[in-house]
Amino acid sequence: MWDMLLKRCPGLEELTLGSPPSGCHSDYKFDLSPMTKGRWPKLQSLVLGRTSLGTAGADSYSFQKFIASHRNLKKFHVIRSGLSRMGVGSPPASLESFAGHAPDVVDVATRHHSLKELIMTSTDTSLNLVQCLLPCLQRMPLLETLALWISSPFTMESEPNDPDYQDYAKVLQKVFQCHPKLSNFTLMCSGKDFKMVSGPALLML
């Protein structure tokens, strides 16, 4: 497969590797080490599911160099990947859609103000990280889609006057204040209960 991709697909525009989050639940991760040697000038979309950079130790530099070299990349999603906590480097200015682990989302959002879609894929995101994202949102006039996944201390039975509930409500209200023109907002909470809330419902918090 790698021989075909590296030597016979110079015009590659989209590449998806590794099983998706809702796919098989095997611990196997697709080794991306050979991919870092590839250079596809027309590559616009890269989606990485269950992937890693080999079992002998990850080479984060080669991966980050690979990302930076693809100047036409518009969509870059890192989903349930072993790469998530290594940093994604410096995606090109052409990037329009990014999905990844919370620290990477904040890092990319800090440097890419022309994003149209921003998706947080990790389940252990603290409220502090979401707060770090707020200044970035104010500098993203083109942002249309935002998805946040945070770890919440309250349950479905929590009362509105619960201090923890109030803290989260205030931060989420600030998200809308930073970017009131979002056309698609998704909030995912993980903790004692799982809860998904859409934008309009949050206005009532």
C-alpha cells in the first residue's frame, strides 16, 4: 500500500488512515511512519484515526515536518490517535478545518485565525483549557462550526444553583459572547453522565 501511495499517487488530494472513533475497538494502531516520507503537493484533506508512529518510539519531528510541508492542506483531523499528545506542529495557513486533542486545538486556534471548523476530540478536557480557547475565538471571524468535549463534575441531576454547574454555564455563555454568529455548535460532556447540548439550549443556562 505504501509503495502505491508514495510512488504512484503524486496527485493525491485526500488521505484517511486508521479506523474512525466509532469503528472497531481493537487496540491496534495504524503505523504512520512511512507516511512521513511522502510529499503530495495537492493534498487538501488528512484524517487520522487510530494511528501511531511505530512501536520503536514516535518521531514527532518527522511528522510535524510532514504536516508543515503540505501547504495546500485545508482539513486536518487527528482522532483517537497516538499522535494527539505529541503536538501537531505548524499546519499551513491554508488550514480551514482542524480536529484534535484539546491542547492542540488551543495551539492551532492561537495561530490560525481563518479556521472555519474547530473540533475538540479528547474526553478529558478541563474547563481551564476551554477558557484558554476564548481569546482565540474572538479572532476567528470565519468560524462556522465549533465542537467542544469537556470533562464535567456534575451529573444530569445537578441543580442549576450547583457551584460547578454555574462555573461551566458561565464559560459556555462566554463562548457565545465571543462568537455569537456560530452556525453549528456541539457540546459533549463526559463524566458521571454523558450529555450532548446544542447551541440554542445553552442560551438558557
